[in-house]
Amino acid sequence: MRGIYTTAITRLLLDSGIPIADPTEVIKERFKDELTSDSIPAVTVKDREDREALVIVGMPSVATRVINTIKTAIKNWVLRVVPYKLYSTYKVKIGRRCDEGYLVNLPEGTGKLITTKPFKEGDEVLAHIARADSNPPILKPGGVIVGLYARAFQGSKHGFSHFIRDLEKKASLLSLASSVGLEGWGLRFRSSANKAELTDILEEVSKLKSRISEIMSKAKEVRAPHLLSEGETLAFFLVNFDAKIELDNVRSRQLPTINYHHFYKSCGGRVSDCIEIFEKILPPEKSQDILHIYLEDLLNELDGKQLELRHEKVTGEEYRYRCKVSVERSNLLKLERSIKGEGTYDGLGEKRAPGDMVESYTSPFSRIIIHNYYSKNGEFKGIYANINSPLELSPRKTGWYLDLEVDVVMRPGEKAKVIDEDKIKTLRRRNILSEETTSLALKVANNTKTLLDEGIDPREIVLKMS
């Protein structure tokens, strides 16, 4: 487990009886006697590159326990469990050619097989999921069998995790792999093998060999598409501002933790570096003073500049757009941009044309961004209010939020209406959004509709709801 959320997540997992394997020296110091030294890593929990999500990957049964532990402790959660498991092995049917390979039939849909090897449409071959979180999932040729200490790859040579650096250890593992006789398969030893006993590794490798024999026999009997071996769960726990606050509270049970700790850490750079120093020297009641200073400096820097907003869908897609920022009273932000492409504005049904102008209003940590659309001649085309997780602004002149699907639209001369309620309710039924996140988004949407119908200016709506 690695990243800015490690202390909080360690606290949650230990409270649920889930042991921590391979902790860092910092975590050892913070949790001391609560940690055991003989645990084998079955699941990895780490930050996504942008620090706005936890990536959970590993053995399905343990990954499910970890996910359920976090969901139980955190009320405002957004969870994306990838439907395809990483390293799952399938017998697939080759479809038409595409860039870099072929489309293939899977039991649950379509995947893309990346290969330079020539196949004919209708051929049935073994392949494994190499990238589960793309659409469609990416596969590579050959099967994979997953173990705790190693993964066996069909058609590969033996290899090692980059965490295994000791030459003597590598030599011992290579000798072990060669002695087992995995014809046509190679072992990729995982970091967990670094400290494991060779007898334990040999026992697992023998089991992997048996599993290889089983799936190869089964592959001859079944028709494609067919799942032959299940791989590892991959899930993303999206840590929006509400979840960050809840994780602050969890961390505070272990260490002095200033309000908005995880938000500041997600910003990176100097802000992240300074926050733990503040926690050592400042009393908790000074948290609001720090936030006030942070926002004052940030908005002064942003005023009149370009801001890049990252609009992330809970289903994984992300859209980015740039706009000019004007800071108005009470931290109200006016965002201006022009439209370049053609099409139709979602929810409004109005034609979108190059040169149209978008004038948007929001504020730091606001749950709404209200977009006003105009033609290049100044004709008003309508209002689209996006309901989202609190907008998080960073010193990198970027902003990030999660689109919660439900929105509010208002056409010229008409009443406002809430749209896409069915979408957010579907996300709730699919266990992607928590009940609290869903209810709050619907409440914000209905309040926004009411205020628009009352003729309240979008600026005032943002301020009222901030």
C-alpha cells in the first residue's frame, strides 16, 4: 500500500481485521505493534497518478473485502469496479482486423487483441486481459495464471519484478523456475517472492503448473468465447472532496490531522510538502485560516488567467476544457470560453456552432457549474447546470470534479427541468454511487431548478449553494 491515503486506509483495514503486508517504514512507525511481519500481499492499494482515486488490484476475494471495508467506513463514495478482471484468460474468436490487431468476441462483449501475428476471421485462440480499464478491453496472445508469488505467462521467458534486485535471490528463483518444467510458459516473479521462502514459492509454482495443464485441456474442449481462468480484480475508489474529508477524520484517529489534509496532499508540490509541518505546529482551530490563505493566493494567481478543468465521468471517461477565469465577489468564478465544433447542446436541443460563447459560474468546492450559452451574436441559447462533486482547484491552474450525471437545463422562455435522473439512479442501483452521494446530488439538482424557476441569477445561485 502506497500513497497519500495510506495512513487512513491502513487504519480502516486494521480495524476490519485485514493484515497489512510489506508496509513502509513510515507506516511501521505509525502503527508499531498492530502490524505483523508474515503477511503475503494479495491486494495492492495505491494512488492513481493524479491522486484523485485509489487503485485497488489483486485477488478477487481479498479485493472484495478491502472494497467493502472502505465502502462501509466512507459514506460519500464513488466506486468503479472494472467488469473485466486483469490477466483473465479466455478462448476468443477472431473478428475483423483493426489497428494493431483484431477485434475478438468475449463472453461479455468485444475486446481488442493486440498482435502482429496473422489470424483468419473465425480462428479460436487463447488470450489474456492486458488492460482491463480501457473500452474495449485490451488483450494479448496467450494465457496467464495468477499466483501470489508469480504469474505464469504462455509464450514468455522468466522474469522478475523490479523490486527483486538481489542477484543471489534472482539466481535461486531462476533455478527454481527452470526445474519445474513449464514448457512454453514463463514465470514473472512478483515482489512478494522477494522475502518468501523458496519452499513456499516452489509449492505455488507446482500448483500453477497443474492449473496450466487444466486450462490447456479445457481449451481443447470448449468453443470460443469462453473464460478459462479468472484474473485479478481492478477497481477505482474515486476520492472526491467529500471522501477526502471523511478520510481526514479516519487519519486523525492515528495522527494529528489538519482539516482538508488529503485535499492539500492531492495538490502535490509545495502545498503537499508544507501540510505535515503545519500539522505539527498549528492547533486544529487554525485549519480554516490555512484554507483562507490557500484560496486567496490561488484565486489571485488564477484571476485573468487560463484554467484547465478536468470533467471526469464516474464511468471513467474524462473531458478537458480550458477557460478564462475572472474572480468576482465572495470567491465567485466567472469562466469564459468559445465553442469550436458543431453539434447539439445536450439537454437543450439547441444547435451548437463555432463561435458560440459559454459563460459559466461556479466557486471553489461548489457542487454546481452553471453554463450560459450564447451565439456569437449574443443570442441566448439556454442554461445547463452541471451537478458534480465539489470543484477542487490546484496551484497547477487545473480543476477537477466528478460529473454525477444528473443535470438541470433551462431553455429560453421555459421553466427549468431536471434531466437524467434515471442515469444517476441507475448508477446507484449498480452500486457505483453511494446512497448519500446520490441523494445529495438529487437535492442539489432540485434546489437549482427551484432557484432558476424563481428567476434567481446564476451568480446568486452559486453563492447561495456554496
